[in-house]
Amino acid sequence: MAVAKHINFFELRDACAEPGCPLCRIVSRRAEQYIDNTLFEHVSDRSFRKAYRLAGGFCAFHSRGLESFRDGLAVAILGRDILEDRLISFKKRKPWRPVERCPVCVEQDSIETEYLTFLIQSDRDENGREVQAYFTASDGLCVPHYARLISLAKRIPAWLTEFHNHKFETLFTRTSQFIELSAYGRQEDFAKLSQKDKLVWKELALSLRGNRD
Ligand SMILES: [Zn+2]
Ligand SMILES: [Zn+2]
């Protein structure tokens, strides 16, 4: 009997068809949905409000869109709690410190673990070959996500490590070539590089930080 394909299968497949790290893509989309959802539906949820307050709100990265959020009331209700705590600490001249982590960062961590575990376990699944096919046709994981993947399990499918080793080694070689040909006197050879190789430093910067916009 065929095993029903998990929702992760389809979400990962769609993200693999787009450029860049597929997990970064999934994580940013889910983070946006999470923020939307919490601001609209969980503002009156006591446990969410408590966690938000103890964290001092979302981190700087995840609160970057709040001032243009479409529901001002939700932003005001949550923000007032944070400001109230700050006022107390300002008056006492005692620095305020977070007790909890940003709720979106916590959510992101669990999404990352879920998808990385899905990838790690894919060769035990009957849809494993399909996962391998679409994943190896993608740009693969960024450096932070691959580092996280290898820290999660001892046993990782060989195709997954081979694919990433090859990807990062190629990036290393192309970057070395870019540096070498950027030297004085090598202009002619540099001009022969493909457009992609001339801009390899951008690719490297993105791969090192991950592109969770
Ligand atoms: Zn990534
Ligand atoms: Zn955050």
C-alpha cells in the first residue's frame, strides 16, 4: 500500500524548485505566517502574551515589519506590555533582561528541526527517491542549515553529504579562483570568467549567512 505523502514532502519539493536554500525559503514563509497568525489570533492568548512579554517582544529581525503591520491594535496591545516593563526598569535604573527567546525564533528552530529530520530520514521512506531527485536538483542548503543538519544525527544519507560536500567544495574552488584572478596583472584571465564566477562572492556571502528574508 502506498504511504501517503507528508505535507513536508510537497512543501520541500516546491521550495526546491526555487533558487537559494530551500529551508531558508520555508522558514521565512512560515515565520511570516506565524507572525500574522499570532498577531491576529493570539493577542488575547494569555500564554502567548506572557511568552512575548518575557522575551521583550520579537527580536530585532522578526519585529522589523511591525510598524507597517495592518493591525495596529494588536501591535499596540503587545507593545504596551513591553514598554511598561521597560519603564519600570528605567525608573529603577536596572537593565531589563529577557527571560524567554523571541517566539518566532523558537518557532523557526522547530520548523528547521522538523524539515532537517525529514531529509535525514528520507531514505527510510518509500518516497525517498523522489525527495533525493528534487533535492539534488535544487541549490541545496546554506552553510548554517547544513551545519545544523550534521549536528542533528550521526547517520545521514550518503547522497545528502556527497551533494553538499561537492557543492561547498566547488564554491570554495570558484572563490579561490576569483581571488587569484583579481590580482594585479590577471585582468585578461579575469575577463574570461563567466558572469556567475565574477559574482561568486555574492553567492558565498548568501551561502554563509542563509537568506531568511
Ligand atoms: Zn538555509
Ligand atoms: Zn526572532
